[in-house]
Amino acid sequence: GDSVTQMEGPVTLSEEAFLTINCTYTATGYPSLFWYVQYPGEGLQLLLKATKADDKGSNKGFEATYRKETTSFHLEKGSVQVSDSAVYFCALSMNTGFQKLVFGTGTRLLVSP
Amino acid sequence: DTEVTQTPKHLVMGMTNKKSLKCEQHMGHRAMYWYKQKAKKPPELMFVYSYEKLSINESVPSRFSPECPNSSLLNLHLHALQPEDSALYLCASSQEVMGRQPQHFGDGTRLSIL
């Protein structure tokens, strides 16, 4: 079945460091890909999305590029802030049929001053 | 600010109580979802409504009873819950159940069963 694999956390960084959170997927067709962020005590917020190969999603300094050849959608940010501390979920949904979200296990990011 | 509003934010109930969780969205979305999220885990899908009709029930126990009174509202009625049902319950909505539009989540109701 369809699945998403994320790197294990926590990822611990100092403020202004470069961030990469790896995400790879397995799907029988061509899914849409998403990054969601969950701040402590809150629900999930859509961070960015990409619906086809080579699309780049970007928001709030975060970026991810849909790479069909490597089945990846890695999340990057050039300079993290303490306020970026949260859990990040990579997810996919298929573009045909019912749009069920398949989540990765989540990666906790801790940014220290 | 989230565009999907859930109430209450916190709920503590005994195993014999009956309570309801509420979810509201005004984005004109025609698909609405209930998820359950345990600590340090991703959300798990429970129910899907499409155009106010129940489309998917992910084998959820009958002590959870969803209801969609209109296109903007989604309820989850709770009765005779077990301690293992303690979790964060998230509501989400999307344009349609098919297609490429993302799901938008509320902040959830944190439920504790005594």
C-alpha cells in the first residue's frame, strides 16, 4: 500500500542553522504531497504542498520539491528560529479516488537560542 | 488562525457519560473528517463525510457516533468511552473528497476519560 517514511527525530538545531527533514514515499500512482506542522497544544497546519513532479512548495521560508525520480519530498529551511520548534508531518494523497491522507510518523524539531 | 473551529478545547468525562464534540467550517468545503491522534503519533482517520453523507467509517467502535447536520457542521457523539479513547480529536475539511485540494485541520479537542 501507499506509505510515507520520515527521518527519526528529534532534530535538535541552534537558531539560524540550516534544516533538512527527509521524507520519501511509496505510491502506486502519482500522489499529491504535503507538509503539515503541529505546534505544541495545537492541531495540524498545512505548511506547503506539491501536486506533481518537479513542483516546489514554499511557505514561511520552508521549501520542498517533489522529486519523482527519488520519490522524495524533503523539507528545508535556510535559517530556523526558536518559533519553528514543532512536529512536522509529511503526507501524501492520491489524485484519483478518495483523497485519504497517508501520514509519516512525524519528526520533532527542537530549536535552541 | 484556523478556519476550522472545534469545541470544546478540552473535555474530561467518565466512562458512563454522554458528550459531543463539535466542528464548524465556513470555507464552503463539502468534505469533512474526524481523526484521532494519540501522543507522538500521526492522526488516524475515523470518519469521512461527503456532501453531508457518511462515506467512510474506518471500523470505528459504535461508542463513537458521527453526525453531519449541515454542510458547515460536524459532530461526534461520545458514549460509554474507555480510558484508551483518551486522545486529541481533530476535525478537518477539504473542498471535495476527491482531488488534490489539501485538508484543513482544527486545533482539536483534547479528551480525557476517567
